Amino acid sequence: MIETAARTDRTVRRETVAGALLVLAGVVALMGIISAETFYPDYSTAANAISDLGATVPPNSVIHQPSATIFNLTMLATGLLVLGATGALSRSRFGLQVIAPLAAFGLGAFLVGVFPGNWGTIHALAAMLTFIGGGVSAVASATALRPPLRYISAGLGLVSLLTLLSYFVLGAASPMAVFGMGGLERWIAYPVLLYVLAFGGYLMGDAPERARV
């Protein structure tokens, strides 16, 4: 009985730490992107991709400082925080179907910071890992969350993945292209960040509650 209680306490602590790290990751990502945008000359959320803040794609890549430094450090920090959270969740009630894609999201975000837009294909692959990992994790998490977050998480993941799919299948003809390519990308990325914030808050609140049951 004592051993079971001790195991429960450790799980609660790990989930609480994971939740705090995810909330920090969401805050750092959103505030870092907003901060980088303010320093980028004539930046347009409709026309510019999020990754333009680090560097535009080749050829003739453009890098504006301090936007690039702020954005790249933001992605590095976000990735490390998410990876730390997945490490804390490795022995929790959440299975690999949740943890693995969440870790892929964290790794992708970190690699986006290492390889900005001027790295071309490498950057594109890192961004794709971020988008797909985050969207899949949001959908998969719904199997382990209680309502109403179960439905919110699944909805956010589906919005992200379906927007991404519409871009690949239809390109500029995607219905989401009405927001501009920068806006379309935000409909992919921001639902994932909102999921990360919500999931983190859930973990911080739910773990202590489970310990009292």
C-alpha cells in the first residue's frame, strides 16, 4: 500500500512538472513570436510565414535582426521545454500514442531554431515534423483526457491537420488560403500551441486531484 502511494506521488509530481513545462512552452512560443514580429520591418501575418522571422527561404534569404535571434531562441527554448515535458511523462498514464508525437513536436520546434528558413529543405522538414507531431498529439491526447478538454484537444488537432492537408492537396486553392499563406500557416501552428497550453494546464490541475482520490 505504501509502495503504491509512493508510486502515485511520483507520477503526480512528474505530471505536474510536465504540465508546467508545457504551459511555459506555449507562453514562450506565443510571446516570442509576437516579440519577433514587432521588430520585423513591414511584417504581415497574412503574407509572411512564421519562419520568415528567423530567415526567409533561399535563394536570396533575408534575415532581420533582432527578430531572427528572438525567433530562433524562442524555438530552441520551446522545443527543449516540450522535450522536458515528454521526459517527465514517460512513466505516466499517457501512452506512446500521446508522448511520441508530442516529442516529435518538441524536436521539430528545436530543429526549426537550429535550422532557420535559409536552410531550405532541412528547415521545411523540421517545420513539417513540428506541425504533424503537434496535430497528431492533440488528437491522440483526446483518448486519455476527460471531457470537455477531450473534445477541445481533438478539435484543435483536427483543425491543424486538416488545414495542413488542405494546403498539400489544394495549395493556393485551399479554402484557408483566404487568410493569406501566413494566415494559413497560423491556422496550422496556433491550434497546436493552444493545445499545448490547455494540456499543460490540465496536467497541473488534474494530477493533484488524482492524488486526493
